[in-house]
Amino acid sequence: MADATQAHTPMGMQPAVSPGQGARSGLDLLDYWRGGTREIKTFRGHTHGVWTVAFAPDGLTLASGGVDRLVRIWDIESQRLLRSLRGHTHDIRRVLFTPDGQTLVSGSEDRTIRLWNPKTGEPTKLLFSRYDHNVCSLSLSSDGLMLARGSHNKDIKIWEVTTGTELMTLLGKDQYDHHWWPCVAFSPDGLHLASGSDIGKIKLWEVLPSGEEKVLHDGHWRQTIDEDDTEQRGFYVEDGAGAFQKPMEFWVGAMAFTPDGKILVTGSRDTTVKLFEMPALKEIRTLKGHAEWVRSLAVSPDGKVLVSGSDDQTIKLWDLATGRHFRTLKGHSGGVRGIAFSPDGRRLASASWDRTVKIWEGGTEPPQEG
């Protein structure tokens, strides 16, 4: 089982382990996942698609959330549903544990963020802002003290977890920019926050003390021949009857940092995964292989393995150092919306639109008894 001393925040968003923390056992996770991968457990109980999954820091329980508006907590070994947390009134898009395991955080399209005691299921805090929008993404700083949210809005908000106090609102330098920032990820040192937009651009913000936008990068966005200025500026396009939604081809669906904070990884509706060198956001490489929107990302605790989940129903494993794809997992019958490594990196959890959560294990196949 996982090392209970490891601080962990579920991926699909960002790593919350210190550099090298997951490699304390000396296990090379690239060799481990190259050695073989198998599905070992399937959790059934959600009545609709599942958006998100997270391991508790002790590696003993799992939390998941989705369209059925319930946060479900599972015992991993027995696969028993321990409790269902009620309170949200719309899709639950993200769940994550604080590093000490004492708080479970959930963000929903009902525009709220709820904090729970995962042991008792009791709600502890409700975070929301007036005139706020759908919460699509959450990220905890690695010390568990700050929580950032991305949403269908042009601003990003950061709260202090212990008090529920809103610390700051991040707004870009361009006052006419009304793009949404539905994806956020804290850097492991907590000094920076990365955000991804509905048109595929990425930003790097200095969190403290300034909250200033430091770098704006085109990221996945690219100029297309038939675009005009209106379509570039925002998600809504005016026509004679009013506003309608224009689907953005390059929408950033997931972000993750490597544990050492040197690389930012992004996944997009353009089906690619991109790697950027920090802190200048210099593009290193583009990984191609998925056929549909890349919705979730996870980096192993030793920083060697990248995992991506997509609406094409597959999970792909990559060698982060070389960018080479070495394995595809095909156990789901719906899009893979959430991915999380266990704190020790030996297991992988996946949440899917097929209403299930699965756990995968690496290494060579154990010998059959008898």
C-alpha cells in the first residue's frame, strides 16, 4: 500500500508531492509501469458519468465525483462504498484531498466549493463568490494552505483553506480579454499558478505577493484562416438573435506540473499534450496519439511517467524524459475524465463517463497460486 507519510494532491490538476518523495522506496516507476499494467479493481455505484477521482494521502481510500452530484468515498481493498456526501446541486468536476488527509475538497458546476471531513462525511465549509460561474478546476498548493479555482469566468480566485478566506482574484493585464480560465495548477513550490483557457492559451501567475500575470503563451491556440477578431476574443459570438456558444477547438482540459516544478504539462481539445519548460513556458515538445480531447493528466511521484486520459476512452502512458508513448490502457467504454496516481505511484485510478472508477497496477504479473 501507499506510504501514509506522503503528501498528495490528486492529479488531472497538479502534483502535490515534493520532488523525489514518491521514489523513497527506490522503485523506478518508469520501469515499473513499463513492466506491465493490469486493471485490478472496478468501482460501480455512480449513476452517471464520473468527472474526477482522488486517492487519500494514506492510499487506503478513494474519492470520486460526477454528474450524479454525489461525492463518493470508497475503501480501496474491499471496494466498499463508505459514504456518499450530499450537498452539491450540479456536476461535481473536481475532488481532492489536503496533504494531511483531514479535508476533502469538491468543486461543482453549481458554482460552489465544499470542504468536508472525509472520515465523518460532515461538511465543514462552503466557498463561493458572488456572480461566480461553474467551477471546472481546483488546485491545492503543496502545503495544503491555498486553494485555486478555474471556472467559466475570466478571473481566477484563491482561498485560504483553513479559514475559508478569499485571498486574491487574478485578472489578466488585458481588460478586454473575456476568455475563460477553466483549468488551474499550482507549481509545487506554491510560488506560481498556471492557468489554461478556453481558446488554448496558457498563463503563468506569480501567486504571492503580487498576483501578477508573468507570462502569456499561445499554448495550444493557433490562428485559423476563417477566424475573425470577434471569434478570437471570446467564447461567445454575437449574431442577430443574441449570443451563442462557439466550441473552442483548443480548449485546455488538463494541467500538471512535474514534482520538481521544471515542466508544465497541458492537455487540450486539439488532442495533443504539450510540455513547457518553467518558468519561461518555453515549449519543449508536443505529444500526439489521442484521437479526442485530452481531459486529464497525472505525473508519477518520481517525475518519470506521464499519464493522459481522453474522451477517446483510452489512457496513455508516456516516458516524460523522451516523450515516447509506451502503453495504452483500454478498459473504459466512455471518455476518461479523471486520472490520479496513488501516493507511492504504484497504482493509477481512472474516472470515466462509463460511470465507473477503475484502479490499475503496474509491474510484472504476479504468479498464479496453485
